[in-house]
Amino acid sequence: MVDITEKDVVYREAIAEGIIRLRRETLERIKKGMVEKGDVFEISKAVALSSAKLTPTLLPFCHPIRLTNVSIDYQIIDENRLKVIVKVKAVERTGVEMEALTAVSLALLNIWDMVKKYEKDEKGQYPETWIEYIKVIEKRKDNANK
């Protein structure tokens, strides 16, 4: 771990996003709430929240920090792509971008898991399914403690 003892405690924020590509029919199922495993949006929000909190357990060089907020949003980009956006906030000595990235990644993996039966082809493969563009959109550090 990097020593952050001497760093100031300040407001930190990070926004990350990622996209999952699915069959058009699967995305329609998600929108209509017709996925056998449940509400994809609500369950993936819970997964994102939990995984943001678990980041230091999953990534051993991340510091355990007190998150003050984790918000999850979705955007349907087109008939085949769904975007997950996560914003993480804390008042800490270190940034929260890894928590945001972890939350996005696990939310996307959860979506895949919940809809995989609809995505498989006749050979049990996923030729039309992939995750892409997981990235940090913005990170902030502000001494004003918003």
C-alpha cells in the first residue's frame, strides 16, 4: 500500500462508466422487466453499491475508505447497448476512482449473468455479447468539502 498518512482529508469524487452490448431482444426484455432472474436494473444497482464498498477486499492495494455516496445510473444508447454510470463520493485521503471502476465492472458482469440465457447461441456461445469502454469519466478533489 502507498502511505497516505500525510495527505489531507478532502472531498473526492469519481465517475466511471462502461457499456454492455446485448442482443436487441435481450435489451427489450430488460426494459420490460421480463428477465427470469429479476429486475436487472435494481439488482445491478445493489451489486454496484456492494462492490464499491468491497473494493479494498477485491484489490489489495486499495485503502479501505468511508464512502459517503454511491449512485448508479443507466442509459440505453441504442437497440443493442446499455451504459452503466457510477458516481462515488468520499471525504478521504485518497481517491475513489477504483471504487467507481469496480462498481461499474461488477454491475456489467451482473447484467451479463442475469441475461446470459437469452444471449447464448445454438452452441452455447456469446457472439453478440461483450463489455466495452470501462473508463473513468471524471475525478475530482476539492478542499472545500462539498
